[in-house]
Amino acid sequence: MKKIVVKKKTDYTVISNVFLRDEKLSLKSKGLLAYVLSLPNDWVLYVSELANHHKDGTSAIIVHLRNLQS
């Protein structure tokens, strides 16, 4: 397996492993949460804005946000 090395000097996010290891969450839901957690604290969440920055459409994003709420 190829070793991945990330230099962490600027522009990185520290997140909890708790949700990353939650087997009830899909990988897409985990990825969405990781992305949202990387945003500035004053960022307002708009599904349409998330859809503008990703390949998934608004309905897929809504599904994953609901998955994260439960």
C-alpha cells in the first residue's frame, strides 16, 4: 500500500475520529461532515451552496445531512 504523507503547516482541519469510525454513517456522509467542519465558524450552511461546490446534487446532500442528524 502506498504511504500518504501530508505536510500540516497551513490550511488543514483537525477533526474527531468518533464520526469517522461510526459504522452507521456512509462514506459520503462522513465526507460531507468533514467538509462542513473545515469551513469557517461563521459560515452559514446552504444546501444550494454545498451543491455548487460538489458533484452531488441538492437531493443527495439533503439525504446525507438527514443521515448525519439521526
